[in-house]
Amino acid sequence: MRAVTLPGEIRCAAGGSDGECESRAQPGLFDRSNGTKFGRPKKVADTGHIATARRMKADGHTGKDIAKYLGVSRATLYRYLAQGTAA
């Protein structure tokens, strides 16, 4: 049988059963216990920017103006304002 490499670092024999697959990734190499972060990085990781956005919102600035100042979309701004912290 010919070996086939599939996405996700799993190697299986072509036409074989599920028992013939083996993982080539090292156990524990990519997990959160090692401090590995998954997903897209935060656009605004500084809590100071979020505090500034909260002050601007309290002063009466529009969401559009605040988002433009921070360089994010309005949806991102409102998501950060709804959360307790940005990080």
C-alpha cells in the first residue's frame, strides 16, 4: 500500500482502515499548557486604548470616530467595549 499524507499531519495507508493511521506530530508540542496561543492575534491588545475608547464614548464621541481613531472596525470597537478587558 502507498502512504498518503493528509492535512493535519496524519499519515494513512491508502485504502486502509482507520487502525492504520498514525500521527506524526509530537504529543504536547502545540497545546495551551505550553503557552501556545491559537487563533488570530488581537487587533487592539493594549488595555490603555480600550480605556481611551471608553472615555471617548462617555464624552459623546461616535463609534465611527472612535473606531477610526483606534484603527479598527466599529464591530471590533463594540466587541471590546462590551468585554471587561481587551487582552
